[in-house]
Amino acid sequence: MTTITEAKVLITCPGRNYVTLKIATSDGVTGIGDATLNGRELSVASYLRDHVCPLLIGKDPSCIERIWQYLYKGAYWRRGPVTMTAIAAVDVALWDIKGKRAGLPVYQLLGGASRDGVTVYGHASGEDIPGLLDEVGRLLDRGFRAVRAQAAVPGVGTVHGVPEGQRNAGEPAAVERPLVEGWDTGRYLNWVPRYMAMVRQEFGHGFHLLHDVHHRLTPIEAAHLGKSLELFRMFWIEDPTPAEDQEAFRLIRQHTTAPLAVGEVFNSIWDCQYLITERLIDYIRTSVSHAGGISHLRKILSLAELYGVRSGAHGAGDVSPVSFAAALHVDLSVQNFGMQEYMEYLPPCQEVFKTTWSFEDGLMHPGDAPGIGVEYDEEAAARFAYDPKYLPVNTLADGSVHDW
Ligand code: CS2
Ligand code: MG
């Protein structure tokens, strides 16, 4: 029997922090999985190193579901971002190994391609409306068929966590304590319809337009936003309210036809069961790396398919190229694919993670290399030392903490 002989945790920071699990087998095959949890990286590294890796040694790497259940049920303590990110890393590494041993790309093991390519959306973020329009134009010129549009709210000064164009959305601040950002719902609600109108006026309706609220509104405020954007035919409005308040979506639905997407912070099927079965959302944004890997994400998407909910996987820069590639394999294979986020990766990151995916005419393909199609260059990774960072904290004008 082939067995797992080694499982090691690798940490690097080629522009941002990534944690990767590498598993080796007795027949000389290696597989990798992404274990990155933005701003809380070392907690997953420890969970893997101290509690999971020793348990993997000697196990049969072909038994992916069995190992998944062993780690999930065996721990007694279930779900949660740390546990589920760790299990996801093991799961993806084992799918990578299975693909390499079979000589097939993972999407072929998942039933083959349901489509020619995966539609991805790029990020257009502007400090002001001209800056936003430039970014939208830049993405459309490059062939993107879908664009997420965000412009800094005047008087608030951030583009959903991006002060003065220094960072990509979601990238943690390089400080010892979290950066404190400000928020003003009234100004925001007046501002978004103004710039969406200009985006449609300038570029027309021949592409998908998306927007991320980042959990900042109450249900009735979100309903107002949805109504005010209906003319611009949004592809989706993402995370309009804090994701854990699931009943909130019913109220939003009663007032607007804007399609709703949620779930990048969910980590199991149990977090979205109600939203899906009650048809309170249109897109489920659970990712490979934060929702238990390919095996568990496929269960979520199978449930979603029954209720007409489509996928919309999180693919921000903190999702490493390993789980982004894994997402492309899932996206290509499932029937109810909706949309995939693609933030692109900086050159230093491409030195560490050698990828085989392609982008053409707005569609991505994971490539046909056996496994996931990403190789990790340990020597290159060693040049980029871990750099502890926090995600920002969001506050209102009176100093009280608000959702981020
Ligand atoms: C954002 C993310 O891309 C998105 O939709 O919500 O950038 C998010 O802020 C980060 O992934 C948090 O780690
Ligand atoms: Mg988001």
C-alpha cells in the first residue's frame, strides 16, 4: 500500500503571506494544499504542524474522503475557519496527489469539463470616479467579461479597506496593530448609484458588473442599495449585510431584485444550508481553502444546484495560487458554476507558485497538467520571510467598531 511519508508546513511572503501544506508519499509523489487564513496565518500552521501532520503519516493518500472524515469527526471540535482551512489544505494536497498518480488534471477526476472556460471577474477600484472608470476600461481592454466596481466614498477616504491606493482589497496592513478605517453608511448609499450610473453610461451593458459591500449595511439599508442599483443590472451585490445573520437576506429579497452573493467567510455546508434551501441568495461564495477543500465545496455546490443557487467562489489575493487553481478545477466541472473572482498575482508570487492556468478572452482554464497544476518552489519561497500583518478594523465617526 502506498502511504503518506511526510507532511510539512511551508510559510512564505512573496508580497503577502501564504501557508502551504506539502504531502509526500512512499511512491515518490508530492501534493500541495493552501492553508492560508489572512491575518491569522500561524494559527492554521500550528493546527497542521501540531495536530494534523503527525496523524497523516502512514495513511493511504488515495482515501481522500476517509481522511477528511477522520480529521473532521475525529477532532470532535467541528467547523471554524482554522480547522476547516487546515482540513482543506490536506484535502487539496490529496487531490493533487491523486491527479498526479492518475496522470490526469483534477477536473477530469471530478467528471470532466462542463464548459470551455471559467468566467472570472477582475477588480476595478478607484480613489475617485475617473480613477474607477480608468480601471474598468483597463480590465475590459484586457478581455475581462466581468468587473467588480468600487470607488472610495468622498469624506470616508477608503475603497473598502484600501487607503490611498496602497493596497489590494483585503491585503492586511503592515502594522503591529490593525489599521483603523472609517465608515459612513449615508454617504456610501448616496455615492454608489452615482458611480455605477457612470460606469454603465461609459461602457454600456455588454459585461457583468459586480459590487462588494463587505458586510457593512443593515438589511433595510441593503434593500435600499439593491433598489437604487436595479437600473444598472448588477450581476450581484456581495455581502450586503453581516454574513452570519442569515434571516436578514429574506428582508432584502422582499424589496429588491438585485442578485445576492454571500459566503466568503463561511467554512462549512452548515453555514449556508439555510440560505440555500430557503433560496435567500443567488450565489454562494465559499472557497476551496476556507470551506474544507474540494471535497466539501463540491457538497455545498451540489446542495446549491438543487435550489438554483450558483457558485461564485472567493478568489482574493489571500487565496493562494494553489487554492485558486483548485477552484478553477471545481468551476470547470460543476453544472451550477456562476462566477469566479480573480485578483491576479504579483511577480514575486509567481516565482514561488509555478502555475499552468491560462486566461483568454475573459475565460480561465486550469490547464491539463496532472493534479492541481501548481508547483511550489521551496528555494524561491525561502527568500520571502513571513511578515506578520493584521486585517484592518472598521469604525464609525463616534469611534464604535463597525463590520468590515
Ligand atoms: C474581499 C476580500 O475579494 C473580496 O471579495 O471581500 O478581499 C476580503 O477582504 C479578503 O479576502 C479578506 O481576507
Ligand atoms: Mg468580498
